[in-house]
Amino acid sequence: MTMPIRIKRLAASATLLASSALLSGCLFQPGTFDATLHIAADRQFTFTYDGEIVMAGMDQLADMAQEAEGQQPCYNESSGKERPCTEEELAERAREDAMGRQMMEGMLGGVDLEDEEQVAEMTAMLQRQAGWNSVEFIGDGTFVVDFSITSTLGHDFDFPTFEDMPMSNSFVQVRLRQDGRARISAPGFAPTGGNPMGAMFMGMMGAFAEESAEGGESNPQIDMRQPEGTFRIITDAPILANNTDDGPKTDPRGQMLVWEIGSSTAAAPTALIDFGE
């Protein structure tokens, strides 16, 4: 494969990453956490999440894409030989870099995590929402939160939701069905397969690694956080299906399903319960 084709493929991968960000909205993932969903047969529920929400690595990945593109020479279209870039080509490259940056900002909901004032505004925004008992930014794109909410399940439920920020990768979802059943899933607790942020990073890192290997360069590295913690579902409603290793355990409030989430987790937690309606 010639160098010009490799450059085009790398540029296409970077464009795909940025485009996906705009289509999917903000992308977050759990860090270290402890989460419990207690959902009763009468549809009363309490959900708690104590731990980290990570929005890290985006700026670093954008820098890598920009650096990779900026270091590439220009080539003669007919011969494929390297040549100096023209001023127009350099200007076009700068415009593309600026556009890519704007797309990355769209992924973060316009929040610059290096700006203390913007981080403070985001923290205050979360604390205004119901359930967010405490929110602390500890750096490296990581917020430590204490979340707890109690309500009646009369509609679908998602966690987390951020005011004025479109979300696509809920950590936990509850979907009501017409037959009185509810499907509970936790796609955000799957390290890569069910986690859009993790899958996107892995795909982009694969593209960068391939380009580096073909060009004789060292592979770029990103510190990719993996979710690590415990997720529980407690209910006195019949459990029709679940993908835990051990099945339901006896609990004073009914039955309890437990998933230990870590690097070896293969699938996102799921369960199906019946409200008997």
C-alpha cells in the first residue's frame, strides 16, 4: 500500500471519530463505582450510583489525530513521490484541524476540561438536577459523584442524563414493555463491546497502531480507563431472565442479582422482570 493511501485512510478514521461524536452526543463512561437498582413489584424504585464518571482522553486523541496529519508530507499525485507542501495545502490542513477540534468539542458538549470555570459550571449544573447529591471534579476528566433517586417506574429510566447535553451511552437503562415486564440493561458497564466510548477508542487506537506500524513509527498510547465496580438489582418481582454467573441470591427485600464489573467482563448486565400486569 502506498503512503498516500495510508494517509487518506488515517484521515478518514479521524473524520469518522469526529462525525460519530456529533451523531451520538456526549460520551462518558464509568470509572470505579458501586451501583444498585432496587425495583419493587409495585414499580417503586431507588437507584444509587456512588463513584466516578469519566470524560477523559478526548483531547489527547484529538491531539494524536492532529499531530499524525500535521506530520505527513505532501506527494506528487502522478508519481507518488514526496514533495514540499504548498501554502494552500498547509492552510487547508489548518482549516481541517480547526474543524476537527470543533467536532471534538461537540463530543464533550462544549466543555473544556482544562478550563476551571467551565468545569465549575458543569459541576453546578449537575448539582441542580434531582438526585445528584454531590459532584466533585478531581482532574483527568473524572468526576466523583454521589447519586440517588427514588421514584415510580411509570416510564423508561436512564442514568446518567445531563441537562442540555444529548446522551447516547447510558450506564443503566430500564425499558418498560406493554406486557407489564421491564428489561434492565447496563451497557455502560461493559468494558468495550457494549460501551460506545470504549469501542470507539479501541477502533481509533487500532487505526493509529496500523498506520504507525506501516510507517515504522512507535504506536501511540492512551490510558484507557475501564469500568470497575459492582452493579446490583434487588427486586421482589419475578426475575424471568438474567445473565449473572450465579443467578438470584436471597435478600431481605426479595432477590438480588450481582455483577462484578472489571476488565474480564464479557457482556453488559441484563435482566428481565415481571410486574405481573
